[in-house]
Amino acid sequence: MEQRLQFTIVLLTKSGLIFLDELTGGLDISVQAKLLYLLPT
């Protein structure tokens, strides 16, 4: 839960740098793909 909250805060504040550790670990494959598509690289 805390990890989701921190990720949301980073996205809302538009921070320039995000460290992601096992971001998609508990998600199914279709949700993983959608999330990774939305993240800027």
C-alpha cells in the first residue's frame, strides 16, 4: 500500500527521476504491459 502511495505522489508531482523496484511484481501480464506503456523512458 505504501509503495502505491509513493508512486502516485511521484506521478502527481511530476518528479524528474523515479526509482522503480519490482513495480509490476503483483500484476497480471496485461496490466503490466499497460503500466509500462504509460511510463516515460
